[in-house]
Amino acid sequence: MKIYKYILTAFICLLTSSAFAQTRISGNVSDDLGEPMMAVNVVEIDKDNRIVEHATTDFDGNFVMLVKNTKDKLRISYVGYKEQTLEIGTRTVFNVKMKDDNQIDEVVISAKPRSNTNGLNILEREVSVAKQTFNMSEMEGLSFASVDEALQGQIAGLDIVFNSGDLGSGTQMRLRGTSTINGNAEPLIVVNDNIFEMPAGNENFDFATANEESFAQLLTVNPEDIESIEVLKDASACAIWGSRGSNGVIMIKTKRGSRGKTRVSYSYRYSNSWLPKGLNLLNGDDYTMLLKEEHFNPRQSSTASDAEELNYNPTFAEYENYNNNTDWVSAISRHGETHDHNISLTGGGDRATFRVSGAYYHQTGSVIKQKLDRLSTRMALDYFVSDRIRVSSDFALTYTDNDQNYTGLLSDAQKIMPNMSIFAQDPQGNDTQDYYIMLQSASSIFDNNQKGILNPVASGNLAWKNTKSYRITPQISLDYNLMGLNNDETQLKYYGMVYMDYATKADASYFPSSLSTKGWTDSEINKSSTSDEKTLSFNTRHRLTFTPHFSNENHFFTIMGQWEMTVGNGSNQGASSYGIPHHIWSPTTGSYLSSSSTSTWQWRSMAMSFSAVYSYMGGRYSATATLRRDGSTKFGSAHKWGNFPGFSVRWNIVDEPWMKVARDKAKLSMLSLRAGVGQSGSQPGSEYLHYTVYGEAGKYMDMTAMQQGGLRLTDLKWARKTEANVGSNLGFLDDHLTADLNVYWNKTADQLMSNYNIPSSNGYDKLSYRNTGTVSNHGWELTVNGNKFLKIGDFSMNCYLNVGQNFNRIEEMEETILNNQNADYNFNNGSYLGRIQVGNPLGSFYGFRFLGVYEYSYKNWEDALNKMDDPNYKPSRIVAYEKTATGDQGKAIYGASCPIAYDEDGNVIYGANGKPLQMVFGYDEGASIYSFRGGDAIYEDINHDGNINELDIVYLGNSNPAAQGGFGITFMYKRLQLKTQFTYRYKVDVVNQARMELENMYTNINQTIAVNWRWRKQGDQTLMPRALYNTGYNWLGSDRYVEDASYVRFSYLQMSYSFDPKVVKKLGLNSLYLSGSANNLFVWSNYTGLDPEVAVGGWGCAMDNARTPRSKSFTLAVTVGF
């Protein structure tokens, strides 16, 4: 026991000596008026400028602390006041008066803006690459589910198109066109210098067939947490990101803390939304009359007349259920609401700053049973160990819950019978509580269409589809100034970080038996499907930056070297069952298992990058060079590594001595020229291509069989994109009025084409990938910004305008690839020929030219020709266009009011019987030939042979806009602000598939009122063909349904007011901001669909298939600061 007593005595003595070694000091801090100051930072710093002890003043400005060494110094600081450093020595009481730092505002105003470009922090005026920055403070008070919505129309050359108006559907983004055929064409998303992996898990993703929800990756980033967005456009700017940045880079920077007392900010936004006016559809009475005519015309059949569902016969058992004029579109529409809550805490002392935020976003759609909930939190902490060392940490967590419709309710609402009731009705015609579902015993004429269309109201309320996702992204980083702290010293800086990205996504859907009258064993009855996916990735990056100090200040040089590595893995499993017990949603319950799947994948990449900037004469001349060396496990050893260089220069002409007159008299603040060239690459979407992979190959005697999945690809290499950019910057009035112009050319060679056909004698008929083909893009972009360029007293104006034009072209491609990608035309109604054709852009489509409607049948050809000789006759047809000898477009001079053939000079072609040659549709000699009649659609006979077939298919257009962009004006008077924004797309071709289906009069689905102007008898002049059920070729893929979807959208009109701080302080607040906005007010367009904004899937054309249009809405917002 004695030894323990000795140890305890020694320990107490040690503590006592330590306590006596410290000196107790106290003091008071006040401002220059003598008022006490609370929360002032008081720190003891040693000779190396490291913090030893720390204290803060209380409500009365007092502080008490123990100092470890009286040779250290006392530093007293507070935001907005001059920092004071005092010797401690023998003093024990410090009474300090703080003085206003009147120079702070002047420093901010005169500070030169800087930019982090290619990993280097340089002056903005030395940036030689093509990029554009957007500040999210411009969006204050507006409600956006994701940041890509806010970016639309803000960045020149960035074409953002909404996939639909459904909640969580996301957007499609294209920066400077599409450079790939089979791969990902979306820009790379980077959040706080970390690549934002797609929820679908690395690049194992088929972008040609992906559903729209798969693209909504930015939904997990709360727009309220974003400070600014920087878009890197050319290869010289993106080279630092290697293969991942080949489509451009969108860099998102989130908000961080700032020194000063803790500030609390709360904002709330409320929005109410509704669908725009829809198509004018037939009512129940007109619909029943159309169907009877539609079924009678082809074969004078009375089938439709015998259908009880169309006859309004009171003795029919289901009479009340088919005696209605139901507005199905209104029935599935509603007013949606958005509640957006955000709260944040920001503050910090001399050595640490923090920002913690939380948000809850709740939105209901303008279509029934659509709902989106998002909970998010983000924390940013910066701790300054000393002037040389800073440790930073970030943590973000996002949870989303998205309720979606099981099917496209709007499409079903447009197609379903309008004379059918929503609810089952009793014999007196009163609605019951049960939804009405068409019986399978209904008339046979409805077998192919109406029996398969769900009651959209019942479907919306009883069937469901849900997606839940979690995303966690923690990060820790270290900044260490190894040498030098000031610009007049040689500096060596180290930056290192570790980042983790963990994401889960769970999809589930359920289809109940109450939505169908099919048998219990049908594979769609009580069907439940689930899919669960998890991805996890780690990234570490280490960077050294060296900036030597030159005695000659005309020279500036900095160089950076970086190494990074990413590893990740993912897994997915899914199952689908049917016939499960009612209201049990798990597919693992005892039932019929229809499908199950599971998959896992891994990836790893490593990269080394170097970047250097040299400037001369204070940035008058500057050059930037970058090199990135990427390594990927997706390639074999021969091509595992890819090198991607970039180089750019800038000449600030405005700094030349001979520009002094322009600077002084013309108020020219910037005139520069930039030029850059660089390379980037892309890699395939699949892993393990250079390995022999085995997989399941069916079953034999109830045992699973395995087989080799394909040939190893040991010689596959990177696709390479080479880009050149020439640009200019112009500024006036101290850059209150600026312009940025860029002209670019890029070419992507060695395209990674999938499913390459090979002779089956090899044992396999395809290669997973092959390098072949070249795609080019060239274009220009212009951005004009006016920041308070007009100021009269308390009134001022801001404005912006951006426009981008891109030209896409397929330069070369192997014939084998073309034959593989280009399927043969099936000559069915409603089909277009989508092709990859050398010399034309991606997104092109091909079909027939529609010229109108035949007024007479062939048997009346003499009447038709006589009528055409009448000088007062005006045929109702679309004039054909032909190429003249000079290559110009010329109008054909002949008419076509009955189905007879004409030669290229407009003369009637006569057959051997002396009669005019009749027009037919016959693409196969062995198939039956269809003879056109009066009321049928006219298609241009390109080769004048009297036969409409594949030889008459021509290029119709493409879905790439000729130009796109946005503009807006902001008016400010004192604290009142009125802001407008417009977005536009010009000359973009869209196939209006919805109109095609709702005007074809070929099936039993409902039609628009346009069909009331259909052809009915000989001699009728109209552009609407006759009604023919399941007969004829009146709706072949032609330019009849190809529309110019050019538009100008009034995106929003916002009025806001920021209250005077002196007024709100009387209420105990620091700030108060109110705003109201009207969103998606008007769309000016000649497009006849619901919304001219239509996204493109893969390399195909834009098809409007009755997707939900973007809603109109108004928003009220309030932001309070404490």
C-alpha cells in the first residue's frame, strides 16, 4: 500500500506544480464608445503562432483565463474590429478598447477576384480557360427541388431540359452538344471538389434506355446549401478531371461558416402549382360517333354499332357506366403544394468557424398521388490550428422519399373512353364507392386498346411506385502551409483529404387485383416488385502546390502536383412476384415468382495530375498547362493508363500602354483574348471487360447452367476527345458591364461502340465494345452581364443574356457499326427511322413527307383532274419540296387531289391500260399491296414510281436545338427588387407522338377535337384523313407529326423586399426578407403539344409521348435572421 501512497503524493505534487506554473489573468473588452462587447475571442499564442489557451468575453465584456507562458502574447479579435496583439509579461489585468476596422469595406471593394482553376488559386484575370460562374444568391426566395432547375438558362452552352413535370423526374443536361453515342453524355457533377457519383453506381448504366428518374442525381443536394456553381467548358479546363470530365464539369461549392457571433437563419417557402391547359379531347358523345364511323369505313362493318358500350341502350346492364361525359384529365389533376423549410447556424471565433444546416422539403404534384419528401442536413467545420494549418470537415446526409404513379396517368387519361364513368354506378346513375373497371367480357372491339388502359383515377389511388434513397458523404481535409504565408514569400502548400460516398436506393411497386378484371393467375394481378441497391466509394487526394517568389514582380509562377485514388463497390438485388395475397406487398410472400436478380460490381481508378500557371507583367500575359494521367481497371494492361494534356494562354490587351485612351475615355476595364487546346477521354460503362466472365445461362434439369459471357477485350482503349477554344472577355465601367465570347471545336475519336457484330464462327456473335467512329461538335457561346450598369439615384438595373449554338456531326463510322445500330424500318404506322448516318447529327430521324389528304378516290380520277383544271380551284394540301439543279429548295408545280402518280415534271404517269397509274403502298413484293383512296394521307413519291416504300424515306430533321439560352432583367429601388427570367430554345424538331396517337383514328382510344375536321366524302378538302380502324397507312412516320418546338418561356417573375436592419432590430431580429414569385407564367411557342420542352433519350430523337408537362405555380417566401 505504501507504494500507492507515494505515487498518489507524487501525482498531487505534479498537479500542484502545474497549476502554480500557470498565471491567472482577467480583463474587460469594450468598444470605442465604452460599451461592453460579448463573445470577443481572447487567445494565448506562442512564438509559432499556435493557440495555447482560449477564452471569450461574457455579457459584460469580462474574461478570465490561465496562461501557460508569460512570454506568449495575447490576441484579441472580433469581426468588424481591428485585431489587437498584446505582450503578457507580468500583467494580470487587461482592459482593452476595440476600434472599428474602417478599412475592411475598402479592402473588399479593391480586392482582386480569384479563381480556383485546375487546382490552382490564381487571379480571375489570369484565367485562360472557358468557364462560367453562377452565384446561388441570385435564386433567393425561389423554390427549386434541385440545383439543375435553377441553372436552366443561366449558363451559355449548357442545355438543360426537364424530363417531365413529374416529381423527382430530374433533367437532361448537355454541355456543348453530345460527343458520345453509347456512353454518358451528362456533365460531371463535382461537390466541394469531390465527384458526385450517380445513384445507379459508377458508370454501369445504360444511358440510351434509362428511365427519367435515373437522371435526378442532383435531387440529393439541397439548393439552399449551395454558395456558387462553376461550369468548366473546354478540354483545357476539364483536363484536370481526366476521363470523368470529357462532357464538361459542373463544380458546386457549398456554404461554410464565417467568424463572428452565432447567427441563425430560417427560411420558409410555400408554392401552389397546377397543370397548364390540356388538349381538347372528344366528349363521350363525339367519341361514340367516331368509333362507329371508324369501324364502318374499312369494310362497311356494323361491329361498332353492335357494341353495347357505344349505343346508350338503357336495357344494357352496364348502361349507367357508359352514359357519361367524363373529363379524365381534370379527374387526375389537382393543385400541388410545396413546403420548403431551411434553418442554418453559422459562426466562429478566431480559430474555428462552423455552419450547420437542416432542411425539410415536402412537395405534392399536380397529378394525384405524387409526393416528394426530402430531409437533409449538412455540417461544415474549419479549425485553424495555426496560421499554417487548417483542418476541415464536412458531413452531409440526405433522405428522399418519392411517391410516383404506377403508370403515366396523363397518357391514360387522354386515351381512355370519355363515356365511361370513374366510379361504378348503380341503376339510378349514382356513383358508388368502387372504381369502375372495364369487364373482360366487354365487346371484342375493345380487346386491343381499352381493356388494357387502366382507370387512371383508380390507378393513381390504388397502385403505387415508391423510391427511397439515403446518401451520406463525410469528408475530412488538411491544409498545411509548409513554407511561406504571404505573397511576398516563396510558398509550398499541402492539401490532403479523404472522402466517402455511401448511397442506398430502394424501389418498390404494387399493382392490386382491384384494378383489373383479369383472372387471378394473370402475371399482372397483385404484382409486387422490389429493387435494392447500395454503393460505397472512397476517394483520397493529395496535392502539393509550389509558388516561388520573384524579386521582379513582373513574373508570377505556380505549379501543382496531385495524386488521387478512388475505390468503390456496389450491389443490387431485385425480385418480382404476382398472385400474392391482397394488400401484402412483399414479393417474397408465397406467390408466383416472376423474376429475381442480383449483381455486384467493383471499380478502382488512380490518377496523377499536374498544373502550372505563368503570368508576366501583372497578368498581362498568362499561360496555363495541365496534364492528367488516368488509370482505370476497365482496360487491359496495354491501355490501362491514359494521358490527357491541356494548354491555354491569355492576353489582357486592356493592360497594354497603348490602350490607355480606351481605359480612360471609353471606360474599358477588360479586353482580352484567350486560346486553349486539350484532350480528355472516356471509358466504357462495364467492368471486367479484359477478363473472362462467366454467368448464368438458363437451366438444365432444374439446375442452373453457366457459360462464358463473351470474348475478352484486352486491346480496348480510351475514347479521346480533342477540343480547341478561342475566347474573348470584354468589360466596361469597372466590369459593371461584361461580355464573354467563346468559339470552340471538338472531335471525339475511337468511340466506344457497344455490341459490335462479329462472325458467329468465333463462338460469339458480338463484342461488348469496340473503338470506332468519330463525332464532332463546334459552336459558339456569348454571355452578357450588366451589374448595376444603369444607376439613377436609388434606382438601378441588372441584366443578363446568354446564347449558345452547337453543330453536331457524325464524321465517320464503320459500316458494320451502322448496320448494327440502324434497325430496318418496319413500315408500321407511327414508326420513324432512327439512324446514325455519317454527315448528319446525332438525334436525326427519317420518314415520309406528308402532303395532305386525297380529295377523291382513284375511280374518280377524271373528276379530280377536271377539277384541278379549274382556275379557281385551291387544293388543300401541303406543297411538296424538291431539290433543284442548283441545290435550292423549289416548290413542285403539280397537284395531288386523287391517288395517281406524277413524274418529276408534274405530268401524270399513265399505265399500259391507258389510265393513270394508281398510287399504292407496297414495300414488299410478297406482301399485299394497299391502294390509296379518297381520304387517305398523301405522301411524297420521291422517286416517282407510284409506290410509297423505303425509297421515299428522307431526312426530316434532328432534335438538337439550333440555339438555346436565357435572359433576364432585375429592377432595384432601394430595398425593393423585381426580377424576371426567360429561357428559350430555337429550331428544335420534336415528334409529337401524343398528337399522332390522338389524331390517327386507327384504334379505340379517345381523340382530340381536331378529328372533327376529318375527310368524310368524295371532294372534301381537309388535312385530316378519314377514320379507318386498324386499316390503311394514314399515320406513317412523317413530317406531319414533326413540329418545331421552339419556345420562349417566362420562367419566373419575382418581387422581393429586404427590410432595413435598423427596423427589424427593434423586433429582435437581424434581418427580414419577403418575396413572392409567379413561375412558368407563359410559354410562347407554335408547338401543339402540352409542353415544347422534350428531352432526348440516348442518341435518338425527341419524342413527346404525353409526359406530364411542367406545372405553373406561385411562391411566397420569408427569410428571418436572428
